[in-house]
Amino acid sequence: MSRPTYDDICQAQALLSQDLLRTPLIHSPQLSSLSGADVWLKCDCFAEIGSFKARGALAGVRQLTPEQIGQGLICASTGNHGAAIAWAAQKVKAQCTVVAPVGTPEIKRNNMLNAGARLIIEGTDWGDSCRIARAMAAAEGLLYLEDGEDPWIMAGAGTVGLEIVQDLPAVQAMLVPVGGGNLIAGCAIAAKGGSRNPVEIIGIQSEAAPGVVESVRQKRIVHSPTTTFAGGIATTGPVPMAFGVIQQLVDDMLLVSEQELLQSIGHLVRIHGILVEGAGAAGLAALLRYAPRFAGQTVALILSGRNLDVESLRIAIG
């Protein structure tokens, strides 16, 4: 299939329920008071491997034929996608190789290794690692799984948005961290198809990695350098399938600063005792920066992952 449909995401939800627990959606009176919105936190930081990526990886791998599984799998990742594919590969007894860029935090390297990956550290950024992984797939006969180009991986990611509209029918805005665009594309399909009420889908990127924001502005895929500490959104631009969905279904894209990401990590630790990585803090950073825009609305923030390196955590909590 091409990009997933709403029905595909519902099918993925049923499939994932066999192996993954539904992540909580919790109300935050403190952040509601701080921002002026009615704030809810979708805690995929509590998910398997500490990231929403487990959803898409398992949905994608479960669709493979025995022949494809026997090839062995390969992907490129800044950390969470790689750990998720390696974890899902173990479920079907497949071998998994992950190519991660130089500078990938130790915690994410360890997660990938602990999940059973053959880890190759090569490439200056995620896009560079993708090119290397594709070349390795061709040379070694491996099956390349692209985050954002595999429709079932996108459908699995979209179950985050589906759960939000199911558990919080009154939601008016969903703030979603954006790297290559897989998560927001899946959530947009799910929310636009599954909610009885209009839901704004708003993507968040760092000013230090604005490739998708620039692509939306220019109405074509462009690539921008990335210097963000937030590995989950440290991509130079969107992948094509996700970008098509973003252009059609995403309502807006907003930028936040690196300092705002760090401050938001600190807020979540201090207020709720919840640890998130930089990408997971993006929604809160945007909510606080653009607070007047969301005043009085029911807003869901997707806390996409928790795999934060110790040094960034130290900075965030001072």
C-alpha cells in the first residue's frame, strides 16, 4: 500500500494490543495553570524501549513475509527507531543492523545494543546514515526499513494519535514533535479520521533542526543542517511519504529554541517526575512559547520518548 489510511491505523492498533500496553494520557493541572490551556500528556515515554517507536516497528515487522525476515533487517536511526526495529526483530527472530550517526548519545547506543542490534556508527547525521544503510542493504541483501517510508511503520506510529482522540474526545490541538515526519503524519491521519470534532495537528521542531518547517514553507522538500541536542528530531528534512501527508493534513509547524527544550525537560521532571528526551519536550516548549495561541483550548502534548543522555538532563535540571 501507499500511505496508510485511518482503517489501517485501526488495524495496527488491534495488532499492537497483543504486545504493547496502552500508554497513559494524564491531565496536568499545573501545566494547565502555567499555560492557560487545558493540558493533557500522552506518555509514550513510558512505552516499550522508552519511545513511541516501538509501535511502528512492531506493526512494520509483523507485516513481513518469512522470506523478508530471513533476509535480515537494516535501518538508520538517531536511536529510538533503531532500538525499536531491533526489539521488534527479536519478536520474529530476525537479525537487525542499525546505522547510527556519529554523536548518537550513549544511552541510545546502549538501547540499540541491548535490543540485539548490530550497531554501525557512521554518518554525520540521520540523512547521511540513511544513505549508508541503503548502500549496505544493497551490498549485503538486507531489507531496508525506512522510518517514514514504510506505511505500516507510519500506521503504528499513528496509533498514538488514535488513542488520544479515543481517550480525549474533546481534544482541540495535538502538539507533535517532528523529525522525519512519521509520527505527525500517522497522528494526522488518525485524528482527522477518528475525531468527531476538529483537531488541529501542529508539528514542533527545534530552531537548530528546522528542515520540515522550511520544507512546508517552500512547499517542497529541502534540507537544513541540524545542530540540535534532541536526537529524536535531529533530521535534516522530511521523508517523502510523510511530507505528502504533512502538506495535506498538518495545520501548522512551529519552532522552539534549544533552551526552551531544556527548560521543558526540567518542568516535566520537577512538576510530574516524568523524564523525557529533547523531542519529548517539544510540545511543552511550544505550548509555553506560544501560550496565547492555545489559551482556553484542550491540548494534548505527545511525550514521545525518555531516552535522554545524562549531561543534557544535568543541564535541564540545573
